[in-house]
Amino acid sequence: MNGARWKLKRRQLGTHFLILSAAVCCALTVSAEVAVAKVSVPEPVVLVLGDSLSAEYGLQRGTGWVSLLGKQLAQGARPAKVVNVSVSGETTAGGRSRLPALLKQYQPTHVILELGANDALRGLALDATHANLQAMAMGAKAMGAKVLLVGIQIPPNYGRQYSQDFARIFSKLAQAERLALVPFLLKGVADNPQAAELFQADRIHPNEQAQQQMLNNVWPVLKSLL
């Protein structure tokens, strides 16, 4: 083969190589794009661990603030699943004992802790309430969940000092553990001039009319975490 023909052959081979390389690159790019397209962002799972205030005590099923939250999230731009494991009468000790199994079962991305009222109603030691809430918050964070602490307040007839110290548990814990905080779940309900119209006959549990206001207290803080 003479020199001219050899140079022509080399140019042809080089052209074929460039075309083949470009084709391979395009194929890899398309494959990568397909792979990225197949990777979907997991749906957020919001676990609500609370007491009767979150368990729809005395309410028609599906009308409590947690149910309203689930409906609102389902209609949002990024739907989220709400799992309500609240139990009427639950204390922080009970919630603490149940939470590890719940975290393992549901693998939540967010945990709402609404507990403490029954501790106060029973006059339990505030240090124990704080320790239980802290343990639950730390356990949820250790599993990778974002924690929203929901505060509650009790009437001063339990003793003004006890009531004040109880209310401070939530703000102090939220600050110490860097938790999102709803200072008072019943804001706009218990302190409403027409409060009597927003509670059930027992004067302890909010009625259906109050549930949207309770959700309004929680939603802005939760929304910032989602």
C-alpha cells in the first residue's frame, strides 16, 4: 500500500472512530438521563404520636386535626403520608415505650410529638416528662426524622408555679435539642372568648369546630420542615 492510500485509510479510520465515540457518549448520556428519571424522591411520612387531642376523642372519625392535616397534604404539590398513632390517655412514658417500634415500622421522615397533657393532669414529676420527651426527640432524630414538638398548657388550678414550669418544658427542650416548636396546640381555642363553644361537654377536649384552628397552629411550622 502506497503512502497516499495509507494516509487516506488512516483518515477514514479516524473518522469512523470519532463517529463511534460520539455514538457511545450519546448512548451513555441517554442511559444516565433515564437512570436519573427513574430515581424518585420518597414520599414524606409524617408520624403523629399524641394523646386524645390528636386521637379524635369524642369526634366523628376523620374530623380531627390530624385527619385534616392528612387531607391537606394529600392535595399539596408534594403529597405526604400521615400516620396517626395517637392514643387517648397516653403519657410521655407510654409514648417513649412505644416510639422505637413505631419508628422501625413506619420509617417516618417527620415526627410530631404531642404529649405531656396527661402527665400534668396526673401531677407527674416535670423532670420525668422532660426526660421522656427528650428521649423521644433524640430517638426520632437518630433515625433521620425531623421532629416537631407540640406544646400544651394546663389551667392554673394545678398551681400557678406547676402550670408555668410545665409550659416551659416545651420551649426549653425545643431550644436545647433544636426542635421545631408549636408553643400551644390550643391557641385560639382554649384562650378564645367563646371557648365554651369550642369544647365538648367535658370542657377538656376540643370539639369538631375547633379542629381547623388546631391544624392552623401546627401547619405553618410543619410546612417549613417538609
